[in-house]
Amino acid sequence: MNESPYELIERLHREEIERVSGQQQLPASQRPPQEHPELPEMGPGSAGAEEWNLFRREVGRLIQDGHRGRFALIKAGQPISVWDTMKDAVQAGRLLYPQMTCLIQQILPYLRPLRTGFIGQCRD
């Protein structure tokens, strides 16, 4: 079989589309929750441990429901609310839970790297 690179790519693309379209996908509500081992568990005595562990349990469902990249407002014993921006989530947290701590976390299956400091040239 002497296919040109273009014909090979076209054939592989067509075969993959046929393979994927033949698979039946369950609706999001019926899919099993995904485990996300990248999100570490907090110990029971830590501040915010209940909220964090609740987020860890629910992050798979939130992503399946189409909330990836949005922000979750989490207070133990309360339903999780989802907001488009961090600013909206902070404002809602202040209104819903004044004088109480709550967790605001971006809905991702991993933790984003924390960047601190200033990168630039030092002056003498």
C-alpha cells in the first residue's frame, strides 16, 4: 500500500471518527465519578479540611456537568455553588457566609502551580 502522507492522515482520521462514533456514551448524570489522585487529601485536623475533601469528592461530577474552569464556593454542610469568576465566588461567599470561612477553588482535576515572587533584574 503506497499512500501519500495526506491519504494516510485522511484514512486514519476517518477510521478514528468511525471508531468514536460507534461508542455509546452515558449521559453525564449516569457516568461514574472519576478519581483525581492529583488532588491531595487533607488531614482531619487541618483548617478547611472538610471543604477541601468535599471538593475532592465532587470535582469529577462538576467537570462532567460542564463546570471545568469555573469556581466552586464550598462550605461544609451546604450545597456547592458554581461561579464564572473568582471575584463572583468571593462576593457570594461574603454574602452567604459572613464572618465564616469557606473554600473557593477553581474546578480543575489538578492543582495549578502557585507562582510567587517577582521575576526581573535586581538593581545594585
